[in-house]
Amino acid sequence: MNNRRPNILLIVSEDHGLNLGCYGDRIARTPNLDRLASEGMRFENAYTTQAVCSPGRASIFTGLYPHQNGQIGLATHFYSMYEDFPNIPSLLKREGYRTGLIGKLHVNPESAFPFDFRWRESEHISFQHRDVQKTAEVARDFMGASDLPFFLMIAYPDAHTPFLRQEVGVPEKPLKAEEVETLASVGVDSLRIRQQTADYYNCLSRLDTGVGMVLSHLSELGKEDNTLVIFTTDHGPQMSRGKFTIYESAIREPLIVRWPGESAEGLVRDQLISHVDVLPTILDAVNVEIPAHVVGESLLPLVRGEDIAWRKYLFAEWTSGAPVTYFPQRSVRDDRYKLIVNFLQNRSNPSAVGYADGKWETGAQRGEIAASDECVRKAYACYENPPYEELYDLETDPNEFEDLSANPELNAVKDRLRNQLYAWQVDTQDGVRIPEVLEHLTQVHDTTLAAHYQLGLSRRSRAPYTWDYHEYLRA
């Protein structure tokens, strides 16, 4: 067992699901992440809290759900945390850790996160440029700069759109459309979507190469044995029924943990894990008291292979990315079934419309959906105009193509999950459960959309605007 305080290397990639070799994806070319999983452990059922960047990252940093910390939408659209909550860098800095961030933060207010070092040169690490070698060099320099323990978060832009086929020669041999299949969760097939999918896999290959470079530098510095490495992503891929939704393809994520001498090698755990568990895990590893308000749990007992009591229900949410994707939803799942509650019945789901109408070219468009099998067309119809409740059997239907909410034989299951979800909303002060709060939040979003966004759903100007939900959403 390690007696020294460990270094912490937190790697958070963008916009992908379980499309790694170690999770059974036969197309993915991810040898470095596969090796990391074999040397440590991976979680089969790990989830983000909300499938868009800022809320998901805020949960990792704070150990709170988005509606608890206030980051209910993207920082670029002026959503922000209610206050400067204690977070991973602020808590570790108090303990004498050097704190570094490579890549984007994307949580407001940025002043709440006291990183000693930040690097995000757009010509090397951005949506338009992904130079993984330069990124690894910067990481090496930070990790090796001192013998003091460090916390370093590397926020890779892959696999965010645009899906860059090749960047700085990586991957060396990009996959082509004919070499891949569309993701099972998308369910729609066309040459156009297969090409998007191929380039999505190319992004994952580049990500894997970059992670391998960083891990090699960590070993060369002689710090591998005393470094807790955590790899995850912020949310699922920007494809139909993925990012901006609450379906499994959006919220179920890879989570790999390696801590030499502490983590069991090659272990796979199937407990229900949330990104709110990352902060308490890190604090537990460095022997720092976990703040009482944190709702997550330390994963270290599971990482060490211990058999302990664990949560039976997993919760997730969707509120907004920007006003154009506002559509409050909440979900709960147990070891088999999942219930989704859609709080607005007077409108279509804007993310479904956005993909189908081609706002995001990576999605399945209306003609492609219409040419698909009946079960796929029905699932997309439900996606665009969902009932108040959806119910899925994840054991027999892991990609959620058959809504069972109208099946009377499952009424007891639905009632149980609904009760658990409501109790969680009460416990976590989720104001969306209160009709008056939901009505006001919706009215403000509609007004903001009309005032600041064009019909094409882009911002009219870069001028900031303000939100008032800090005053009433915690209820």
C-alpha cells in the first residue's frame, strides 16, 4: 500500500461512449486505453450526470448534480454554478498539491478553480487542432517540474465535432466508411453516417495515441507507481440519441482507474457509478475529508476489489445546453429497468429536431430515418415527441428502442422507479419537480431564446445575457 500521497492524473476526453476495445468494441483501435484497463480496472456501468460538456464536468469537479451546483447548461451560454463550491483543484491546492489543467475548463465561474498552471493553445489543443504529441510534452513538463505531488487534468478535445479524420499524422491510417458500422444506438444506416462514424473512430484512435504518450512520460519520470490515473469522458457522442439526450448512448461512459499497489489488475465492476463519485474518490485517495454536502461516494473500495454495499439506483438529468436545447428530463435506473420523465408535453424535443433537420450533420436525418426499419422509426418518433414517461428494459433492449411505459405488466416497476426519482429530486432540491418553478424556468428560456437567438438557432451576438434561475431552482 502506498504511504506517500499520490499524484492524480485525471484524463477527461470529449463526446464518446463505450467505443473502446476494452469495452468490447471490435472496430475501435485503442491499445493504450485497453492496456490501462488491464493494468487497473474498469467500470461497466459508469454514467455522466448530464450529456453536455459544462454540467458533466461541473459534477466531476464538485461531486454534485448539475441542478445542485447550478451548472445546468453550457458555460458559453452563461449558465454558471450557484457559488464557488469546493472542487478538486481548490481542495487539493489546500493540501499542498500543484494543480494543472491542459485543455478547456468550461465551467463558470472559472475563478472558482485555482489551477497553478493552465495550457490551452488553440493551434495545438482545440476543436480545430488536436496535436497530441505537443499536449503530451506539456503534460510531461508539468508532471516533472517538481517533487511535490500534483493534480493534473488533461481535457482532450477528441472526440468532439468536427470529427477530424487525421491531425498531425494521427491516426497514421484512418478508418474509412466501408470499414465501420453505424453505432447500434443510432440504428440508422447510410454511407453518409458511416463516414461520420469512421471519423468518430479516428478521433478515438488519436485520443488513445495521446493518452499512451502521456502515460509513457509518466513512466519515464519514475512517477507511475505513485500516480492514481482516472480516465473518463464528459458524455456520449454527438450523434442522434446521444449528446443532448438522456438515453444510454448519451450518459453511459467509460471509466478506467489504475493505481499501482492499490487497484486490482484487470478487474471489471458492474456497480452503478456516477461522475459525482470522482471527487470523493480522489479525496479519499489523498486522505482528505470529503465535504458533507457531496452526494457522491468514494470508489476506492470497489477499485481495491472489496465487496461493499452500493447504490441500487442511478440518476441522471437533462435541463439545457443552450436555450435552443432546453427540454427538462430526469431519469432513474436500477439493475435492469430505466424510467425517463419528460416534463414538457407542449413541444417537441429540440435535440431530436436538431439532428433530424441537419443542424448537427453527425446525426441521422429525416430521409435516413424514414428509410429505416419500423422499430427504429418508432424509436425516433418517441425521441422527437416523447410521452411524459418512458420505460426501458436495459437487459433486453440496451439501446432503448422499445418504450414499455404503456405495458400494464410493468406498472409496479414504473411506480417504484417513479417514487425513487421523486425522492431523489426532493433530497437534492431539484426545483424542476415543482410545477411553478418549471413554468418559470421554461418561460425564461423561451424569452431568452426569442431575444438572443436567430431562427437558425445561432446566437445573434456574442453579447452576454443573464439568468435568474439561481434565485429559485434550488427548492
